[in-house]
Amino acid sequence: STVSNCRIFISTWNVNATLPQSNFSDLIDPSLDHDSIDVYVIGFQELVPLTTQQVLKTDQSRLKLWETQLTKIINTARKKTPVVLIRSDQLVGVLLCVFVRSDYLNQHIIRDVRSMTIKVGVKGLVGNKGAVVTRFDLLNSSFCFVCAHLSAGQNRIQERANDYNTIKNRIRFGASMKYGLRLNDHDYIFWFGDLNFRLNLSIIEAQDRISKQDWSYLLSFDQLQMLQKQYGSFIGYKEAPITFAPTYKYNVGTDTYDTSEKR
């Protein structure tokens, strides 16, 4: 299957339970030619505080706030055809929103839009960790997007591998778990979110290499790459070149890496 001249923009952000600010346009990179983008897929993690109360009964009021602000920011960046929100699904703190050009709906270019949520917290019973998965057909090709928040912790690589396998194996779109569309039945698959992979380095050595912008050295200690080689997870997936510093963990609201005792 092929898709001609279609551009999909994917972005992800762990918002640490904050509310949308007046301007967070960096999330969609204002320097891009947004009129050339046909589909936007935006994922969030920790949309709400991951408390027991939220896990048991999630407050969805924040969902509407983020939907409204996202629609505004994307369409402000576009000069021609606006986008519309066609799907928005939440699993506790994980939110996945899909926007498409409004004319795509009129022309029936996009079809069979479906979503599901998968819990992986406490042996699959709790949604503090897990994924929101959305799929659709675009012209004659099928797409699947997995926005995930995997187990945290420096040394919990095996748990993250287990989360990946649980999510992958439980994805079914259809009337039953036996006959529904599986993840690998799609032509194009994208994983993103807060996958929680770390660097197997001390913070002192990591910060020294960051100051030198020695990305290749840092990546040689990347747990995700180790997982692909040693645990057989995320096989076949390709990551874009990493040309920026690690994004975890900063002091809140600053560009300074974590100075707490837990770092």
C-alpha cells in the first residue's frame, strides 16, 4: 500500500499534570510549513496527577481544555485549510488526539477511525501506565499510532519490555480479540510517548557528555537500544536521529537538570 504526498506530524509531551498555558506552540514547531501537513497526531502523558483517585475515576475536564487549545494553536499555524479533531481518547494520564484537514472528511479520504486503551499498571488492572491506540485508513493504506506511558524507574528495563509486549499483544480492532485487526496488520505503525527509557550512566558522566554534545556516546548507553538488542522488543522500528540533549529530568519549569537528592 502507498500514500502519495501525505505528511503526518507526531508530537508527544509529558505535561506533569499542568494545565495548558496561553502559548505552547513549540509543541508543533512553528518553523514548519504547516499547510503541507495533512494529519496531526498529538500524545500527552500525565495529563492528570497519577493519584489513586484519578486512577479509579479520571477527571476528563482537562481533556476538553487541551483539545480546545490544540485546535487553536494548530489552526493558527495554518494559513489555508483548517484541521478538525476526529478522535480523542484518554486513559487516566495518557491522551491521544488526531486532527486531519477538514477537506479530508468531505472527500472520504480517511476512514475506519477506531481507538482502544490498554492498561499495564498492576498486572494490567490499573491505568496509571498503559497506552491509547488509534488506527485509521488513509486512501489505500492503514495506520496505527500507539501513545504509551511505560513503567518508570532507572533499573526497570524488564518491566518496560513487559509493558511493550502486553500492549502489542492486546491490540485488537474488531468484534473480538480473536479476529480483530492486530498491530502488525497495519501498513504503518508509530510508537511514541513517555517510554521511560534512561541512560545507563551516572549523572556526572552524563552531564559531562551533554556539555560536549557527544550524542553518539550517550546513545551507546541508551536503554531503548539495549532493549532492542537484548530483549527483542521494538524490533523493526526505526528512530529518527537524536541530535538533542536528554529530555529527562529537569527541575520543574527550568532548563536545569534535576538537582534533587533522587537524581
